[in-house]
Amino acid sequence: MQTRRIGNVEVSAIGLGAMPMSIEGRPDEARSIATIHAALDAGATLIDTADAYHLKAGEVGHNETLIAKALSTHERGADVLVATKGGHLRPGDGSWTQDGRPEYLKRACEASLERLGVEAIGLYQFHRPDPRVPYEDSLGAIRDLLDEGKIRMAGISNADPEQIRLAGELLGGRLVSVQNQFSPAFRSSEPELDLCDELGIAFLPWSPLGGIARAGELGSSYAPFARVAAAHGVSPQRVCLAWMLAKSPVVIPIPGSSRPETVQDSLAATELTLGADEIAALDAV
């Protein structure tokens, strides 16, 4: 398994996004645990979660609890970096809200610590800026959690370049990751990716396979991914992830999955090397 770095920790070059195992359309627990175990068997050492990955109002942290159970029942569970997030909420009616108040973020972190069953969270990320709370106030809570040893590393999610630079300053140079949406169908985070490359900060694309479901459609703008996939005898999804890895050594995609087969296919992208002409064709999509 190819590896990359988040802060001072070496992780698999592709991680597992665990969100699909806890929200709408989620599978039963047995299949979810089988999916997480399949990821570990294939070499994954990074799993991304959040306290907001749940369905009903009364099950905050469903995904964190699921991951803790799966890791505790696998021989390599202790080798995994679990990245969780706080500051985003699901009231239970299908909507998403924000709470970036420092006092809330600290309570959320304590609750995540308990659900994950750890003394310190490997990577804790501020999930989404709260327009009602100054960004520096929210990041001040993350800084305090670092200083107190409640979290080992700090990251931010859904941030723009200005917020990335501000977070780096507020955390005293200890910002290790940025998690933004990025995919063939959503490329507006290119400036953030470029900035992370410049600063040497890990860039974790969420929903990295967006648009690839249409790659095989005649006339689809994403058809080049299907053509490259056919040339290599692999899936368009695997090509998509290999394309992302080729963009920068700081890129660590976290494709979501809820089936063992799909997570295995995603992780195999670390073994796929694309030619310069293929990368150029995919960049042009």
C-alpha cells in the first residue's frame, strides 16, 4: 500500500470515508463492519468520520461508535488513524446545521473521545465554518484541545484559502490537513488543493467520486474516465482516484463506501499509474 503523511503520521494514500454507513440508505451493522474490516485487510490505515454522521436525532455519533466497534474486533485496528470532526449537526429532519461556538466544540470533542474509546483523538477537524461565530473563535477551541492533549493533530474542513492561512496562524503552524469537496464534478477547490501543496498540508478530498457514475454514458463529459479505465482494464472509479493521487503528494482521497467490494476497488487505485497524456486528458474534463 502506497503511503502519504498527515502531520507526522504515515497513512495509506487512500482512506475510507465512513459516512455512507450511518446516514440515509445505510446498510446493517454486519455489512458495515465487514466493509471496515475489508478496508483494513486491503491496507487502509485512515478512516474519516464525524459526530454528525448519523440518521436520527437521538443517535449522534453513530458512525464513531460503529468504527470503534469495528476497529476493536480487527487485529490491525490499533494501526488506524481515525479522523473525526465537530461543528456540524443533524437535527434529525434531514437538514444540516452548524455550531462553531468554542464551548460546543469542546463538548463535542469530549463526546467523540468517549465514543471512540481513546485518550486522544488522532486527527480532529473543525467540520464547517459557522457564519454566526468568528472563525478565529472556533479555531481557538481547536487550539485549546491541542494544547490540552485531547487531540493529537488538528485539521479543518470546507475551508477557503483565507481560512486555511488563518487556521495555520491561529494553530501556531500546527494545521496538518484540509478536507474539502473535490471530484471530477466539483473542482472549485483547486485553489485550496494548490495552497495545501504549497504549504505541505494534507488535502483530503471528500466525495472524490462525484460525476464518475456517469462516466460510461455516451456523450457524458466524464466519458474520458471510462475510456482510460477500459484501456487499463479497471473501473472508472479507480482511475478517478489514481488521477487525484497524481495531482500532488499531499492529496489523500477518502472515498465513501458501504460495501467491501467498493472499498477494495478504491484502495487498489494506489497501484494504478497513469500516463502523462492520460492525466492531461482527465484534467481537461
